[in-house]
Amino acid sequence: MGKLLEGMQENAAKLQEELASKTFSVKSGGGLIELTLNGNGEVIDLNIDDELLSDKDSLQILLIGAINDANKMVQQNQQNSALSMFGGLK
């Protein structure tokens, strides 16, 4: 039992390392906003087209959409990685 638990802990640590090294990028508004997150869901890059700087409402809408889309990608990847770690058991 101890060996099994130790192996699972090692696999979980490897999974965390793999997730942190992955990146997920999304574009919103036809590329006016580009957002990149790492596998832990942390924003690592954000590009906003100068055109949006004078239109606060559009900027907010597009930024919210980009953040939500990127977070969904990260969550789905985390779920898929966890399922594969446990051999597809739910």
C-alpha cells in the first residue's frame, strides 16, 4: 500500500510539472487580443492591439471572452491529464 501511495505521489508531481510547462493561447476579436496561459492557469502573456485602447467596452468584452476561453482549455487539459494518470478511471 505504501509503495502504491508513493508511486501516485510521484505521478502527481510529474503531472504538475508537465502542466506548468504547457502553454495555451487564445485570440479574441479577430486577433485584437492574444492571451497565453500556462498549464496552471497563470497568465504569462497578454497582447492588446492599440486599436482597442480607445474602446474600453469592447476591450473588456474581448478580454473576458479570451480569459474564459483560455481557462476552459487549461481545465480540460488538467482533467484529461488527471484521467490519463489514473488509467481513465472516473
